[in-house]
Amino acid sequence: MDNAVVLNKLESLRRCLHRIQEKTPATFAQLADNHDLQDIIVLNLERAVQLCVDIGLHIVSTMEAPAPDTMANTFVTLHKYGYLDDATAQRMIKAVGFRNTAVHAYQAIDWLIVYHIITGHLDDFRNFARQMLNLLEPQ
């Protein structure tokens, strides 16, 4: 595994999460009424999910495991081989579902769900990052 690749992607993930936190409004109504905030937050959520998938795929590529056939299966594989705990794997699978809705059906986004994610589930990404960081080879 190339530590530098994983570390660079983890830093990008940290920046996305920071940007989301910076822009998270105090209330759901503020999010629902502000299209600029919606765009910034959803873009960074999409990026965060994609970065997690990219990190996962990089790690899976170093394992003797079949390549995942979907983004969600990246997290299934990491869990199956003991690289990711069950709770985090399940939350990341849900995050992929959100990302797919955001990318393919932006008009169908439920902003209350987005508000719930940004106010209560950013630690899911941090938990994933910590577990991936623990896999890095000592330098």
C-alpha cells in the first residue's frame, strides 16, 4: 500500500469535512432556504464519500481479495477482511446511497436528511479515516 496516496486522500477528506462544518447552518430552515449552502454542503459530502471509496479501493487493491463490483461493496470487502468495523461499514454503505442520489437525482434530495447527516454523522467519516490510518505501514 502506498501510504502517501492514502494520507493525501485522508487530508482531502479532512478538508471536505471541515468545509461542511464551516457551512453547517444552525437550523434546518436555514439550509432549506439557502441554495448556495446546499450546493457547498452536498458537493463536499459527495467528495467525502468518493474519497472514502477511493481510499478503500486503494487498500483493497493491495489485498488478495476480488475487486468490489460496486462502490458500496468496497466497504463490504474492507469489513469482511477485518479492515473496517461493522458499524462504520454499514454507515459508509449508506453514505454511498446518499452520494448516488446526490449525483444522479439532485432534485430528489431530502434536505432534512442532509441536515441530519451534517449535524449527526460526520463522525462516520472520521471513524472510517481513523481505521484506514491504522492500516498504514510504519515508515
